[in-house]
Amino acid sequence: MQPTQTMDGILAALAEQVDELDGLVCDLDEAGFALPSRCPDWSISDVLVHLAQTNEMTVASAEGRFTEEAAAFGNRVGTAPPGVNVDDLAGLAVATDRGRSGKEVYDRWWASSTAKAAALGACEAGTRLPWVAGDLAAITLAITRLAETWIHTGDVAAGLGGELTPAADRLRPIARLAWRTLPYAFTRAGKAMSGPVALRLTAPDGTTWEFDSDEPAATIISGPALDFCLVAARRLAPSETALVATGSDGAAVLDLVRTFA
């Protein structure tokens, strides 16, 4: 049986993740903020801008202001070229807020992180909140924020020449999010799943995490939980991992899985 996820537990994991990122950036000087991150064409400062922007969007969603915030976002970015995706829009948004000092960017990110925690903490876990991919339960939106903050903490760490030790209590909900959104990922790609997918992942502490539906699995993905989360984060190619995919949709799952926001 899979452990029950609670809003308090997810928010605690999110707070730990924010603290880990803060430990990397709080003492940076301007040269440090300007270092390139693991994100192509983004500095460490750019990563914090992006997180601040999406944190602010989260606050607006939780407070019933999402439509207005999305409209303001569109006005800042301007008319997007045809065929752009969410990642392209994120790049355009970051470009509009470049040019501020690292200290200003840091202060904005920290304030937005604090406001996000308070706004989500005021929501019941099952409250439906609007987001980019449609309405989400508040707890699911909190998990997407955990996933994105974890991903970008790794991006910053890589830019600073370091490597993070994965925390199991933060990785597990990220892995589960990627697993649960597989049907959406397939639909978004115009593909049909041939049946349920099961995960057999080895946690950082050596234990096994199993994610199953009530029906027999048509596809099974096994291997390190960290590898699976990095593939879902688009930070590691499946061929560079120890993941093993068996069943009819194995290759497609590893190609399409993502921590959708």
C-alpha cells in the first residue's frame, strides 16, 4: 500500500526544498548570480526569476486571482510566436524580468516562496485551483511546486559545480506525480496507452517504492528513483540511466514522462 500524502507533509517537503535552494544562493555575489545554470541560456539569477514568477502565479491561483495574473503575464510577455510551448513561454517571461541585481532577484524569490507556502497552506488539500494544464487539487499544485523547486535546485547546484544528495521524502511525491500524469502525457502527445503502467523504483535508502493501479500493468518501469525523477524532469536521457522498461509502452513512457506543471 502506498503511503497517504497529506497537505502538511507536502508543504513540509516543499519548505525543506526551498531551504536547500536558499543554502546555495543566499550568500552569492553578483558574479555568482550571473553564473550559468544547468538550464540552457539561463543564469542562476534567471532560475530564481522563473521560480519567483511561478510562485507568484501559485499565490494568485490559491487566492482566486489566477485569471487576472495570467492576463498580466500575457501583457508582459506580449504576443507569443506560433507553436510556442510552456517552456518557450517561461523563457520569454524570464527575459522580461532580466536586468535586476542578484540581491533584488533573491529577495523577490524568497518573498514569493514565503507567500506561496502561506497561500497553499490556507487551502484544503482537495480544493480545485486553476493552473497552466487545467484545474488541479491544491495538494497536486503543491507537489508540482515541490517538483519544480527540486529540479531547479539541481540546476543551480550544477551551475555552482556541486551535486545534491537526494532526499527520499521529497523524491517520492515527485515520482508519484510523474506516474499519475502519464495518461495526460500520452494524450498531450497524441498517443494512446495500451494499459496501466507500474513503477518499481529503488529509493535513495535502498527500499523499494511501488506504484500500481488496480488493473494488471501492461508496462513496468524499474530502477533508481532518482533516475526516474531526473528523466521526468528532462534533465537526464533514459539511455543514460539504469532504468529498465518492459512491456508494450516502455520506450514511450520514458520518452513522454514528465513532472507536468
